[in-house]
Amino acid sequence: MKMAKPVESGARKKRQKRNLRNAALLAIGTAGFIAVAAIAPNMFQILGRTGALARLKYRNKGVLARLKQKGEIEFEERDGKKFVRLTERGEEALAFGQQKLQLANRKPRKWDRRYRLVMFDVPEKRKKIRERLRFEMQEVGFLHLQDSAWVYPYDCEEFIALLKADLHIGKDVLYAIVEEIENDKWIRKHFSLPLD
């Protein structure tokens, strides 16, 4: 009997990969154009003493290789040194990540008493895209309303636009601003909104 892979460790590895990817994009995006060795200059010396050096070098190379494979970065050589910079796609990925973080951490002082409803109809042949869409919305705090309908109480139009562009699903996703949802007390409780 084959044992299933532990869920927690699998999820932890995915989070670590995503965090490394986001950190690399942010470092490269902030610098604009950066020498590959400068991404983590003294980190290798410090970690060399802890035994984690080999793992970190491997991960760092893996992250950069994945970013290059996705077309988010490109390498250039100048004066015998290797440099890396974000491509247009990398800049979009960075903007999406920053918007996602901002949305997850932002809570306006006063709710405008409108819900943002996101509905989608992604075909079965694009199941992975549909799952990623659900994951991204859940991660920033959307509430699953019904099958392919999600709700959020604050302005998230820019996030949804970036998500649609990132996943190439513009026509499959609808964004609506709704004044009222029937029997919404449970939604208000979920988002800690006024119950009046």
C-alpha cells in the first residue's frame, strides 16, 4: 500500500517556493538591474557556518531558473559578470504579488456597504487555472459564496484585473459591485462588518 505524501509538508514546501520566488522578484524589481551574486551577498558566508549553505545555493539557483523559465527574468553578461533583470512579465508578476499583499493587509476604516462579487466560469479543460483562481482569492480573504461565486466587502477591482491578466482568463471572470445580498448576516459576521 502506497502512503500518501503528508499534506502539511507539501503545503509548507509550496509556501517556501512561493516566498522565495516573491522575494527574488522583489529584490530584482527594487534594484531594477542586479548582479546575480548581489541578490544575497553576505548570506552565503553566514550560512556557511550553519551547514545550510549548500541548500540555500541550490534553492537560490532553482528560484532563478524557475523565474527564467517562466519568462519573468532574463540574464545579461557585462564585463564578465552575470546580471539579472525583470522582464515585462516579471514586472506584472511583481505588481500582482504586491497588490495581493496590499489587499490582504488593507482594511478601510469604514465599509462602503457594498459587496464585491466575483463570479467565474472556467471550463473543465482549464481546471488548474480554476483551482489557482480559487486559491488566490481565498488567500487574500474572499469568502466562497456559492459554486463559482466569491464575495469581498472592499474594493478589489485592481487585484481582480491583475489576476485575470496573470491567468489569461479575462472573459471567464465577472466582477460586480452589489448593494445588497439577501440574508447577509453570516457574511457580515465573517468579515466583522456592522450588523445593522
